[in-house]
Amino acid sequence: MKITVDRAKCEGYGKCMQAAPKVFKLDEKFISVVLDATGDTDQKILLAAKLCPTKAILLDEEESGKRIFPLP
């Protein structure tokens, strides 16, 4: 799964870190960054994206590029 954080949308709530701490962290500007895209299960990564209040986490299928979350 390809994980992208829209830095313009992220407001640093940190809910992604709570759901998948091996995948996400906040940088020095309190914006989420991806530490390790394979650091947790797809289910936990999807949960992290769903918990994001600003929907700043974009998930796409690696091979097809099809959007997993959020759906257009």
C-alpha cells in the first residue's frame, strides 16, 4: 500500500501515531510523516487514515494506483 500524507491538510492531531505508531510520526513542525509504510498491518494503517480529522492520509494500491482511502 502506498501511503501519502498531504502536508497542507495535516494539522498535527497525532491520531495516526496512536493507531499505527510504527508507521507515522510528527516531524519538527508537528506534521505527520511516514516512518515505515510496512511497519504495521494494512488494517491499522487504514484505521489511522480514517481517524485523521482532516483526511490528510491518502492510501493507494501499490500496483494499480487505485485509491483505497479516502474514496473520491
